[in-house]
Amino acid sequence: MPSRDAMLQAIRRIWEEGTLITGQHFGERQDGRGFSHATLLRVLENGVVAADPVWNEQHGNWSVTIHGTSVDGETVTVVLGVDLEGSVLHLVTIYG
């Protein structure tokens, strides 16, 4: 299992160089809860992995939860599926 720090570094690398998949659920939650793309970026750039990554057998990737803050200081949580081998981030949901 990758460490929290190693996973965070991988997420930031994939964000810059890999593939990003935004699912319908994520888009609906982001819009419905009023989170901007800038907030998502801020959480991914400055947030911390909240718990050890968990292998998701069904999807074949790591489930990772990141806590961060918006520019207004609001706590924001982003849940991702991370495919390290394929360099893919699946945005699952966002909430605050």
C-alpha cells in the first residue's frame, strides 16, 4: 500500500501529466454545492490525504480522501479513485 505522502505526490503528478476523469456524480456535486474548479485545484495542491489509501477491488484503483480548504477557509473534502499504473485520476465526489 502506498503511504499517504507517496499517494499525494502521485496525485499531484497525475493531475499535471496524466488523465483526469470527471464522473457525472462529481460534476453534479461540484455544481450543486457551488465548488469552483479553483477550489478543487486548491485542495489537490494544498490538501492532505485524510486516511491511508484503500484498494477498491471493484474499480481496480486506490480510493483516496483529501481534506483541504477553499480560499474562504471552508473545509473541503475530495474523494478520488487513483490508478497509479495508468496515471488516471477519477474524481468521485466533493463536499464541505
